[in-house]
Amino acid sequence: MMNIVFAIIAAVTIAAAVAAMSLRNLVHCALALTVAFAGLAAAYLQLGAEFVGFTQLLVYVGAVAILVVFAILLTRGSEPQQSLVSSGWLAGGLVTIAVLGVLVYAIAKSSVVHRAAPAQPDVTVLQIGEALMNKFVLPLEVVGLLLTAALIGAVIIAMKEEGRK
Amino acid sequence: MPDDLDQIFVTLNHLIRDLFPEPWQKVVSAVISIAGIIGVFASLFAVTTVFERKGLGRIQNRYGPNRVGPCGFLQPAADGIKALIKEDLVPRAADKVIHFLAPLMVVIPAFLVYAVLPIGRNMVLTDFDAGVLFFFAIGAATELSVFMAGWSSRNKYSLLGAMRAIAQMISYEIPLILSTVTVIMIVGSLSTTKIVDAQAGFHSIGLPNWFVFTPWGFAGFVLFMIAATAETNRSPFDLPEGESEIIAGYYIEYSGFKFALFFLGEYMGLFAISGLGITLFLGGWHAPLAILEFVPSWMWFFAKLLVLIFGFIWIRGTLPRLRMDQLMNFAWKFMLPMALINIISAAVWHFMLPERAPWERWLVGIALLVGPYLLLGRGLMEGKKLEKRTYRFAE
Amino acid sequence: MLGEGILKGMAVTAKNFLGSYVSDERLTTIQYPEERQPLQEAVRQFPFLVFDGNDSMAGLRCVACQICEKECPPKCIYIEKSKDKKPDYIGKPQLYPATFDIDLSVCMSCQICVEVCPFDAIKMDTEFELSTSDRFGGLLVNKTQLAKSNQHYRKIHPTEADEVDGRLAAEKAKAEAKAKADAEAKAKAVAEAKAKAAAAAAPAVTPTATK
């Protein structure tokens, strides 16, 4: 039963990712990418990671997708649609197949596949919170600093443009 | 007997569920609950449209709709039929797929979020461990649908309206979530049922244990409600849809049933966010006084919901529309600092234990909130001449 | 303080809302079509022809002078004179309109026809609920439909009707007095002529008797 669910989620995610690469219209690509994000969130939920799944939805679908869409609209929305396939498609295709072959061989040959899956820990949000505040507090603060720097940088860039005008 | 009435829907659900064989029972139970939720809240939507129009009418010295049905209460049926039989125009240059999907993407998240609202005792559809996070995550999908609606119409004004709407929704999402963080912090869990359970019981003086009766809870509730009004694009924050009257909002190119779906989605979002406000601050399905506990829990939930809806209608009838820059100023310069200070105030309240400092707690809590409120308020009103207008007539 | 104005505004709206259930001044809507607003006297809608007495055709005041037809700005009146004459309210034989059509869909209720009519024959009615489903001829009214009695005129415009009736009655009295004076003068003249004729005939018979 779980395998069927996972197969469906994986199929949807991969189809959305392929669509995000191959659609003509740029905004359609962005929306297909959003579907791929949602597929990932579904995969997290299927694995039982509630917090991560919902956070993925909140952050990626709710914020990153909108950011991508805004970026497209404010910069390239009026550009004519480009051709689907670039000129070096043969070389690119060969390299991709080679990399895929190497990866599949390596994963199949490794011991990870044969190891029994460990018992799924029942991770509650409380435990995540406690871990974040006790064991991982330094990475949390560093990430917070990084985000603050990004925010201030964005404000400064936007302000500077206004000043120039 | 009161317990029976309280659990009547649960009993009905079990009755129907037991008619089915064992492996189907979970699915059937879920389907029945879902059907119940959709049915109840969709009819609440219909009733709310009439109440709103009649209420606004009375506020504005006129009757509301009073021709269709007794006192106009069949008006939603007339509106529904009108929306269904109108021609569905899709502009020739519009992006057909996205144009079609946008109303669906408004309605589906709006209905999905009801899954975590506890409507009565034992009456929550799914008890996620991260229920509140689920609510906000699904609610964030609504913003994307606003953009889809605005962009797919290939109309510059529609796109502008959509951009403004998204900017408004993103700006107000932060105070919304920050004001719920205080509740989550105090309760220690993201699960809606646990939050409601934490508000059970009554104080010594008869006040219920709801969070709204604490200084930080009251401030949080006010912030939450203001942010909720902005999130659902309701007056006075209805610039995205009010602009339809002037130039174009993001659903100007929609007609007939798709338009009706947008309105359905908006009102469903309103009920859902009010429901979350009730769950977080107003004690969910708990009764306000100990002697009134015989009234079923779901009745209390809907009574509180109706009070909040009436509050929304009242505000809509009172306030003029906010301009875009006023809106943004308010969100970033007032509500965000207040929400952050609210978190500090809640933490201070939590650590000043009631046994050791009963009234100092209140003093510190109120002072911590009222001070910044006055200062920030003065900061907002600075530079604007807000006296009563005087006129000088030509001689 | 921030928010003070909002609370005051909410108090005002609450007062409005609750007051609309109790007092009339907060809810002044008139539920048309069950209730009608009382109209003022000088209201005007579309013209009608006045007739005196009971017979609508015989008492029609209009003498087909065609002044209103010529003065009407959108030219919505169409008159055809009759071939014979009939007596008017004074008794003088006058022409009458054989056809008198007004196209109400063209009429703009400017009242110029009323102002220029020398005979007080056409006045403004107050009826406005005239909608019909016949798009092309439904609002074309003819003489029979236009003729309404003086009683109707008195009812809809009492003071105007009083003034018109007074004026017409005065003119009628003047005409009658003149006619009576004429008749008396004529009778006197006839009697004098007869006396003169008698006196002229009598002296030939007895010229010496009077001496």
C-alpha cells in the first residue's frame, strides 16, 4: 500500500520537474516547479515527518514559489518564448546518462540498500524544538544571522535604487 | 442528556460507520466527517452573505435584501442560480489552463484547513501533531492562487491587483504567525486539540481560562484578528478586491461560477481563520461560564464563530478602505513590533508564576504591552495632520 | 491614541444598526411597490386632454389650433383637424381634433404644450407607471386614451384646476353677460324698430285727432 502511494507521489514529482524544465512558458515552468515542491512535501508526510512536510509547504510553496514568480514577472515576463531544445542537446544527454548510470551502479552496489531500515523514531515537534534549542542552537543562530544579513542586504539594494532615481 | 447532545454528531458518525465492513470503516468515517464539514460551512457561507448584506444595510440606514424568501433569506439561492447561468467568459489571450485552475486553487486550500479545527469535544477531523503549522502551510497556497488568477488574465490591471494582493498577504502573514507563536509557546504544542485542552477550567473569580483574558492573549487576539482581516482581503484591507470597482482587481476577468468560487474561497478562508482564532485564543469549544456547560460544545464553537463574523461585518461597515502604503506601514511598523513584544510579554507572564506574584503579573503584563502600543501608535501618527478639518470659505 | 477613532466609529455604526430596528428616522426606505411616496402637487409626467362634463368627445376643450403641435420640441404631437364644428363651453362653434396622437416614448415632459395652449385644453398628468411590453406602438396614445375629465384634473392638481376653472367660469360669465346684454340690446332695438314702424304707420290714419 505504501509503495503505491510512494510511486504516485514520486511520479507526480518527477513529472512536475520534467515539466518545469520543458514547458515553453516561463511562468508555467515556475508553477510546475511549485507542484514539484508540493510533491516533495507529500513525500515527507508519507515518511511520517509532519513538521518537515508542513514546513516545506509553508516555506517553499508559500514563499519561494512566490519569490520565483515575482522574479520572473519583474524581469523577464515579456520575453518571447525560447526554443525547447538547446543546440548541445546530444552531448548533454550523453553526459546525463553516464552520470545516471554511475549513480545507479554505486547505490545498488553499496551496503545501504541491503541494510534493514531502522525503527522509525517517533519524532514529535517537541523533540525537534528541544533539539534545536539544545544540541543545534549554534547552527540555528548562524542561520538566523545569515537570514538577517540577507534581509538587510535586500533592503539596502532596494533603497539604493530609489536613491539613484 | 447534555452529553448525548454534545456528542450527537460523533454518535451519528459511528452509527453510519458501523454499517460498513471493517477495512472500510476509517475511510467511511472520514468521508462522513468531510461531508459534514463541507455541508455545514457551505451553508454558513450562504447565510453569512445574507447576514452581511442585511447587516451592512442596517448600518447604512437601509434594508438589505428582503424580497427573496422570508426577510430575504433565500437570496443566496438566487445568487447561486445567477452565478451558474451567467456566461463563462475567458479572454482570448488568457492562459486557459491557469485561468481555469486559479479558482480551484483558492477553494481547495480554504476547505482543506478545516481538517484541524476542533469544532466540538472529540470532533476534530485529524489530530495532527503540527496542526497549526498545517493550517498556515495550506493557507500559504492561497497566495499562489491569487497570483495565478491575476497573471492568467493577461490584463495589466489584473496583474497589478494581484501583485498588491500578494504583497498584502505576505506582509500580514508575519504578524499572524507571530501572534500564534505566543500561544504555542505557552501551551508547548502545535496540536489544536492540546491548545483547546489547555484552556479548560475556570479561574477563581469565574472567568474561564481562555487566553484572551490575559494581557498577552488579548493583544495577541487583536493582532490575530487584524492580520486575519488582511489575509482574507476583507474590508478595510480589501484594496485588491475593492479596486475592482475602480479599475481592476485580480478577478476582473472572471465571470459566473468562477467568480462565485472566488467568493466562496474568501468566505471559507474567513471562517477558517476565525475558527483558528477561536481555537487559539477564545477557548475553542469551551463554555464561558461554569453554569452554562450543559450547552453542547459545538454550539459554543458556532456561537463564537457567529460573534466573530458579526464583528467582521461591523468593522466592514465602519471603516473606509486602507490605501496600499498605509496598509504596509501598519503591518511592518506597528504590527510586527507589537507581535514581537507580545512574545516577550507572554514569556514574562509565563515565568511570573501566579502563586508568587498574582497581581504583579498583571501589572507587568499590561505595562509591557500598553507602553509600546502608545509609543508605536504615536510613531505611526507622526507627521500626519489628523485634526478635524476646518474650512475657509471665500468671502 | 491609536485606535480611538475606530472605536468611536464602531459606536456610531452600532447605534445606527440598533436604531434602524426601532426608529423611523434611521431607516427611511419606502418599500416600493407596496408603499408609494406621496407626490407633490406640481409633479408632471405626460400630457392629457381635458374635457368638461360627462361626454368625453363632446366636452373636449381642444379646438385643434395646433399650437402645441408646433411648439413641441421633440414633435411628439400629431393633430388632424375635423371637418365640422361643435360648440365649446361658451357656445361658440369650434373645430375639434379628429386625430390627436402623442408618442409618449418621445415626449420629454417639458410642459411647453401646456404653457402655450390658449384654451387650457392640455394639462400634465401624474401617471408614470406606463411601462408596456410593446416596444413600437405601445406608448403611442390617441385621443380617446388621452381624454380625461375635469374631475380628474381637479383631483391631481387641485390649486391649478381651481384657478383654471375660475378663469373659465369668469370668461363664461362675461360671455354670457355680453350675450345677454347683446340680446337685450337687440330686443330693445327690435322693439324700438317695431314701435317706430307702428308710429310711422299710425299718424297717416288720424292726423287731426291729436290737435
